[in-house]
Amino acid sequence: MLDIKLIRERPDFVRQRLAARGAGDEAHIDEVLASDELRRKLLAEVEALKAQRKRVSKEIGALMGQKKFEEAEAKKKETGDLGDRIADLDKQAAEAESARNQLMLRLPNLPHDSVPPGTSAADNPVVRVHGEQPSFAFKPKSHVDLCESLKLVDFARAAKLSGSGFVLYTNWGARIERALIQFMLDLHTREHGYTEVSPPYMVGPQCLEGVGQFPKFADQYYAVQEGLDAGTLGKLYLIPTAETPVANIHREEILKESELPIHYCAYTPCFRGEAGAAGVGTRGIIRVHQFDKVELIRIVRPEDGYAAQEQMLANAERVLQLLGLHYRVVLLCTGDMGFASAKTYDIEVWAPGQGSYLEVSSVSNCEDFQARRMNLRYKSESGENRFPHLLNGSGTALARLFVALVETYQQADGSLAVPANLQPYLKAERIQA
């Protein structure tokens, strides 16, 4: 959520930064200001009436002391009328505040000054490229062909179980998936200093609202119902990413400054309805309704936010470097950024069988946007309550990492070579049919 003080004091600046996103959200600033001004006006009236009621109450006491009971009774009626008026204005102020907050919940974060202008992914500049695209003495196969020939994935039975957009890993495929997860968790906890957590896979809507996924994108997630009780539908949701529960771990808390920075990592499956998304239901595992991911979360002081983002980006890149995969880092432009982000880098890994780059990680600094939504603060050494910066990054996501891995390490005889750093986890150097 944006800072209402910033909107009051610099509305033109907020409009300009929102306009850079190209979604038209700047048009709602006048509505926010109108609701906010009405709330403040009503609260000022309430305070004036409370002062008047206090003054009249003192007059009643004086009149009672003078035994002017008739006049005192008239004053008592006046205080009753004032109380009714105060209650009515309090209700109106609460309604104005609710209207303002509902508008603000739908406003995205402001892009950081360093974010380049643009309207789509075509405008995202490449920050750096790691390694060279692998070359083959044969035409590389797609992951679909490799998964079928090596029996890594059973697409037909996955569809039988759950419909389109789901994956059934089998034999070496399941073992590769598990090995990648374990490899990433070990790397981030042992070398990068993250604390591993294992969160619930279902959360309340307040957690989705906290990270900015609700209310605007509510149509993209799976609501849970307990048995046949329709009244429970929507009390819990399957998580779209580990960011949702992990970033909310300290919601509605006031941390000590000495507790920062906090670094968490977590493995979870991720569930996404992908409403209206092109590609769901096609063969392969590039876009699916359920996939695995190792997520990185950092909670830091505002002054450390952007240095922490660069460190988190390097942590995610290290995964691909150790696996010997070619990738590039792009900086998302204003029109391609996520709702809650102030600045985002994407890491795109090369998939030879696709002949294209696939996004396997987004590393974002949300500044204090999410902290405000979940009322997460820390007490500074000077005693001031401040909102920290929250950062999230995929460290990294599967199944696209799986796709890039099998397509990169395919051999002419149809087998797969196992990257050296994954061999201790798979206890194998090569996978054959």
C-alpha cells in the first residue's frame, strides 16, 4: 500500500510514477484524496463535538452544584444529542476510511527512479549475459520428447489425474526434481545465510492481501472449501508462491532493529489458476497450474533495500552458474513490473530445445509497500516505528529450470548428462532410457 502522506503531500509525483506503468491507475488518485479529505473533515467535526460535550458536561456539574436541576436536565439532553451526532459522524468517517483503503489496496507500487520506461517485455533492457548458448552436433530435442523417451514425465496420466496443466514426474524425473530442490535449499542455507522455513500451503486471504495478490488478482488463485460446507469457501487459499506465507510471517508485529536483516528461504509447491493465461493446457511443463519453487525472502532496513536486492539476485544467479546453464538478467521496465514491486530483475535461462529464454526467477524490492499492507514495522534505535523493505526472489522456480536442464544436458544418444554439482544428489553421472 502506498503512503497516504505521500499522496497528500505530492499527488502530482504519485500520479506521474503511476502513469509510468501505463495501466491508468493515476486516475484514481483524486478519488483517494476525496475520500481521505472527507474522513479528515468528519474526524475534525467529531473532535469539535467531543470538546463541546466535555464543556457541557462541566456545566452540568456546576448547575447540579447550584441545584439548578431543570437547567441541568436540559444540558443532559444536549449531551445526549451530541453523543448521537458523534456516533453518526464516527460511522461516516469509518466508511470514508474504508472507501479510501479499498481504493488504495488496488493501487500498485510506484516504480523506482532507476526503472526504465516501457510498455512491455520488449522494452526490458538486458543487464548481463552469463556463459554461451550450448551448441550441439545434432538437432536438440524439446523437453517433451526427452521426458517421454526417458520416462521422466507421464503427461497422459497427469491429465487423467487432474486435467490439463499438471505434471506427473516419474522415476528419474521425480528424482531430478527432488535433487534440484535439495540442491537449492542447501546452497541458500549453507552458503548464502538464509534460514529455512517450511510454511503452510494454505493461507487466509489477509496474507494474499498483504503481499498485493488480493484484491486485484483474486481470480487467479484457488480457493479452498472444507468438505461440503460451502460457507468455508474462501477462508483459505492454496498458495501461489512461498512468498505469500513467508513474507507474512511477521505481519502485525513490531520487530527490533537489531533483528534485521531477516533472510528466509522455503521450498513449496505453487498453485496458480492462471486465469486467461495463454499456454496452460498445452503439452509440456513450461506453464502449469502446479509447480515447485524455492523462494527467498528478505526483510531489511529501507536504507539497505537496494543493496539487498543485488545480493539476492546474485544468490539466485549462483544456482544457474553451479548447474552450468546459460542465462541472462533483464531489468523489467515500468510497464512490465509486478503489482507490488518497485524494481524487479528477471533471470531468464536458455532452453535449447525451445530455442528461447525462460524466466526462472524474479527478484523484486517491494520497498515498504507490502509492509504497510500487513502492518509490519520495526522499532529503530531512536525509538521510531518504521516500515521495513520486503524483498522476494525465486531461488529458483521449477519446472522451467527442469526444462532448461534436460534440454541443455541432452546427449546425441538420447541420454542426459548430470551436472557435476547435481551428481552427489542423484548419485548418477548419466540418465538413460
